[in-house]
Amino acid sequence: MHRSESTSTSEATDTTTECETPDEDSTERPAKKRTTANRKERKRTQTMNSAFEDLRQHIPNVPVDTKLSKIKTLRLAISYIRYLNEVLEETKDGKPCTRKNFVVEMALQSDMKEKRRREECSADLSPRKRGRTGWPQQVWAMELRQ
């Protein structure tokens, strides 16, 4: 019996040694998986950003120096697609196209920039409010109404 006990003890030791080897391998594998996942995520992000940049370039009448968020880009693209759809519908009926060109109202934006500058001058006296930057809400409201 004494022999069988030592045999089982040595077997247990062997089992422990065998278990340690996979643990070491599994420690390396998640790091490798994480690196691969990070690389895939970076590639996906780059692809999405380049797609949005391409989309921004196809929206007419938006100044090059205007930064658009992804949601604003999508909303403008939707309104431009609606505009193009309406133009196609008019030409289908055989009527001459009487629509004006697609216009993104930038005049309101310049007025808002002046107002914002004035507020910034007076903002030195009062605490500054946090808010999103970009186009004024009136411009987006007009875009959504169209």
C-alpha cells in the first residue's frame, strides 16, 4: 500500500506539472488575441473614418474647413439624397427641373460665429457653459425640416 500511495503522489505531481504548462501557454494566448483584436479594431476605425471622409467630400456646398461630426455628416447626406430623389421625381414627370441647387445654409452659421465671439468676450466675466461645438441648432433644424 505504501507503494501505491507514492505512485499516486508522483502521478499528482506529474499532473500538476502538466497543468502548469497549459497555464503558461494560455497566459500568452490572450495577450496575442488582444493584440489581434486591437489591430482589427484600429483597422475598422480607420476604414470607418475614411468612409466618412469620402462621404463628406460628396456633400455639396459645405466648406472644406468645416468639421462635421459623423451624425451631422449622415444627416446632411440624407437630406442631399432626398433632394436628389425629388429632382429625379420631377424629371420623371417630364417637367423641367425648377428646383434650386442643394444649399446648406451657411449664412446662419457665420451669424452664429459672430454671436459666439461676442458671448466669449462677455464670458470672461461669467462661468463658461459646456456644450457641443459645430453647427448651430437652427441650421440642423432647417435641414431636418426639408
